[in-house]
Amino acid sequence: MYKLSLLDKISIILVIIGALNWGIIGATNINVVEEIASIFGSISSIIERIIYILVGVAGLDLIVLIYRSRNQINI
């Protein structure tokens, strides 16, 4: 069985947050990331962009995780 690193666990959490945000956008047209970032006032667009970049990098990490775990169990 493949052992998850701390980065892999953080990536899973970030991708789940991203998926939930997209689900909420689709269902209610409310962007939770945008709402949370607006708390920071004038730098809200920077905070929002950083969050989206982190979620994207987490998605890439999960692609690598799937590839590594697949090679380890020889599917």
C-alpha cells in the first residue's frame, strides 16, 4: 500500500475544497473563495489568485500521486 506524505494529504484537502467551491458555484452562483478573500479588502484578488493556484498545484500533485501509486501496485 502506498504511504501518503504530508504534501499528498494537504493536496487532497485542497482539491476537496476546490471541488466543493465549484459545486457551490454551480448550485447557487456563490463563490466561497471570493467571499472569504473579500475579508482581506484591497488585497482580496491576490489572496483569491493564490488560493486558486494552490488548488491547481494540489491537483497536479494528485495526478503525480496516482501515477506513483499505480506504478507501485502494478495495475
